Amino acid sequence: MKLLKLKLKNFKGIKDFTLETDGKNVNVYGENGTGKTTIFDAFLWLLFDKDSQNKKDFEIKTLDENNNPIHNLNHEVEGIFEVDGKQITFKKVFSEKWTKKRGNATAEFTGHTTDYFVNSVPVKKNEYTEKIDEIVKEDIFKLLTSPMYFNDHLHWQERRKILLDICGDISDEEVISSDPTLSKLPDILQGRKLEDHRKIIASKKTEINKELERIPIRIDETQRSLPDITSITADSGKVQELRKTIQEKQQELARIESGGELAEKVKQYREVESEIMQMQTKYKQGIEAQVEIKQKAIENLQVKWLELRQKTTVPATDTSVLEKSIEDLRQKWYEVDSQEFSQSDICPTCGQPLPPEKIEEAKANFNREKAEKLEQISEEGKEKRALLEKEKAMYQDRLNQAGKAKEELKKVEDEIAVLKREIDNLRTANYFNPELDKKKQELEETIAVLKSGNTKTKEKIQQEIQTLQSELNEIESAKAKIEQYNAGMERIQELKEQEKSLAKEYEKLESETYLTEQFIRTKVNLLESKINSRFKLARFKLFDQQINGGLTECCETLYGGVPYSGGLNNSARINVGLDIINTLSDHYKFQAPIFIDNREAITKLIETKSQVISLIVSEKDKKLRVEVEN
């Protein structure tokens, strides 16, 4: 596509100008303010209703010396193009609409109209737009007509998508085959997408970290529940010796107490005593099981306590800036509202009285502008008030959440205290069976009566048995504490082994994380090399290295290693933009006229197949001057 001719009439200050190009490259000279950029604005407005800054709402009308629109003018742009060897003409006329209302002698301004023409034939707007779309879509055309559009007007995600559309993406298989260190990655992924597996790794690492935080708490709780055995000894040989001695004493006592009824009563007594001891043993075992359950419940509550403690702290919020801004808007509204219309009824130029309709028109304009200002201030005030209320509501919500957390924290502390009291009560409780104890006491009394004949001898032996039994009980109690201590130490060792296992699993996940990041880096290098090979000057950075070693997507244009958005001079920016246009033109198989503003800063342009219209600042040219290149 080539531009053959562009006519402007009453467009942004240019009353009448024709740009003759005959489809060739042209240079347009003029000092600042003569309308060079206006030519580019007119070109884009003719096709897409926007200016060179991609703005749709811009001033088209010609203004007077007071910066007010000159009324009753038609604002026209006409372009003659050559598309695939055929000429086509587009024309747009932007006009004011004046209507004489019933009962009024003069017409009033009621809006604007735009008329559209294709090859001098009037058409509707949608027909006009469809005709242009048949030639080229707006988004593609703007990429091909302005060297600055790709880098200055597109979001980086849009730029990245265009580059990938042009050059194509790189498959995971290509990336893995290019780097031997990634050979294990398919087995690790097991058919999952890379990003999905990275999410799984992150989730597992989070769970492992939580578990690693809980283990020291559990170890500490177990250590604090261990009995003190520093001064305790439990000699198993001594236990056997005491039991043997007690048995001998009991046999001796039985011989003394021999007799039919006495032997039977003693036998019954031993059976009852054995039954009581078995029940006591079962009772103690049940107590310890309950204690262990409550200990674990305390551990879980302590973890929950730590989590809730963190939620009770709420940083203060500062709304003074918003409140000050609202107060300033309120004062501004009062200032605008207090303004009154004031204008002399004498023309400052000729000294004649102004017509009443002129004064009324000026007054109407003043009231309309004043109302618009007040409405704008009110809307801004409402927005800031809504923002202030939202901020206060969010802060109150955080306070409410903190309050709930404190209440729940108190409940957790109460639950822990209750459990600890229950544990203390369990450990101090003793087994008691009234029926067996009563039966035992009755047997003791009966046996005592039967033994009254050998009381002194039996009392001595019984005292010896009692002393031996007391010593045996002390040793067995010490043995029980040692067993409890050993069980606790085994639990601590289990927790430490679990901690080592979790740490090993975490290291494995870190290794997998490194492989996924290496995959991304390799893909970055391959993808950037593939894309950059399609351009002569431009280079593209598609990923950004993070502080934590990760990579995030981006799209930064580089030239000679210098980012387009930082430090690149105007000449380099334009040539890089032309390089991008050349590649895009080849991809879309379409050339469009290229407008280059501030062309005077460039000593040499790179070659391009497209028509180039250069806009050059020239102080000696007070009016626009056009040179057509041979």
C-alpha cells in the first residue's frame, strides 16, 4: 500500500494543504508548530479515527487566536492510495450541526456530523470501516506505519504475543534435547506440565516446612515430660532376689499358719490380692494411654496457638491523606460554586454594544463549564469518599479478625490448661474397687483370728515380708520411670529421624526446582535466539531474572545491549522500529506508508521496502515544504 496524495482542509490549524507523494518517499520540512505531526494525525484519523498518539478524543477543529474553535467550518481529510496496483480514495468530512429551533430567529449548535466517502461515493460509517478492513486491519496497520508504535503503545504482553506468533514457540522436547542435564526431567514430570509440577513442588515444600516447624515443638514437649532418672537405679538381679526371698518368707509363714481353714482362707486372700494387682496394672496402663492422647492434643493446640498469635497483630492504617484530599476537593467545590458570570456588554475591539444573544451565549457557556467543573469535583469527591470508607472498612475488618483471633486464642489457652489439669488428675488417681477391698479386709480379719496362736512369730515374718516388699516396690517404681524415660527418648529419636527424612525430601524438591529453572533458562536462550535471528538490529529480552533465582516473563526491546525504554537515543529507536516493521511486513505480507517524526535527528535510515514519509524540523521553513525523493 502506498500513499499517492493526502489533502487537509481546516484540520487542526492547517487550512488547506496537499501532500503530493506519487507513491514515493518524501521529506516534509517545517519549523516547530507548522503542522508536520498534524499530517500524520490526519492520515490516521482518515483511516481509524485516532491521532499519532493513538488517542481518539483529540481536537480536530481549527482554533482562533484565543484557542476557541472557529465555527461553521468543514474539517476534511482526503487520501488517495495505491493498493495492489489499484487506486482507491478515502475521504472524511467533520462538520458542525446547527439547528434552528421553533420560535428562535437564530440557529443553535447541536453537535457534529461525520460524512464518509469511498472513491467519491457517500457511504455509511460501517461500510467505510469494512472497506478499510478489507485492505488491512487497524492493529496490523498501526504496527507497520509508525516505528514507535510497537515499543511505545503496545503492552509488553502484546509485544511478546506478536513475536511468538511470528517466530513460533519452542516445544518442551526441543528444550530437553538441547541440554543433557535436563534428561531426568521427563521422568520427574511424569506427563505433567512444567508449571503444574512447579506448583506441586511449591506445595510440598510448604507442607514440609510446616512439619519441620512442628517437630521441635513436639521434641520439646516430650523432653519436658521425661522423668528425672539421674539418681535412680533399677537392678533386675536385685528384683529377682527380693521376689525369691519374699516367696520363701511367705512359704515359711504358710507353714506356721498351716491348717485346713487357714490354708483355704490364705489361698482366697492371695487370689483376691492377685486380682487387685492385675486390675491396678490395667488401670495404670489405661491412665498412661489417656495421658498420651491428651499430650498429643496439647501439642496440636500449641501449634494452633502460635498461628493464632501471629493473627492478633494488626498494623495501623493511615487515612489522613485521603481525608485531606476530600477536604481540599470540598473547598475547591465551594470556590467554583461561588464564581459568578462577569462580562462587559461592550465589544473590546470595536467599542460597540455586544448583541444580547452573544452575551447570553457567553453566559450559557460560563454556566455550563461551571456545572461541568462542579460535577467533576463532586464525582472525584465521591470516588475518594468511597475509597476512604473502603479503607476504613478493610481496617475495621482486620481489627475484627484480630479480635476473633484473640478470642479463639483465649479458648485455645483454656483448652490447654484444662487438658493439663486432666493429666495431673489422671496421674495422681489410684485404682479402688470397694467390693474387692472389702473382701480382702474380711479375709485378713478371718486369717488373723485363725493365726492368733502364733502371733509373734507371724508378726515378725510379716514385718520382714513388708520391708522386702517395700524395697521391691521402690525398685519396680524406679524401673517404671526408666521405661517411661526410654520410651520418651525413643519418641524423640523417631522425631529426629523424621526431621532428617523431611530435610532429605526437601533437598530432593530443591533439586527438582533447579532442574525446572534450568529448563526455563534453556528455553529462554533458545526462544530469544530464534526470535532475534529474524531481526537485523532489534534484540528482545523475553524473561527477567528475579532476586530469588526465578524467571518472570517480559518483553524488552534492546539495541546494542541498551534497553529501548532506558538510554536509547531517538535515532536508534527509529531505526530499531524500522527493523521491526520490516520483519512484521514480511510476516503479514503487507507494506504500509511509514511516517517518521523528528527525522532530522537521524543521519541514516536502514533500508525498507515500504514508502517512507519523513517529518523534518527546519527553522528556515516557516511553511511546510515537501521534497519527493528521486
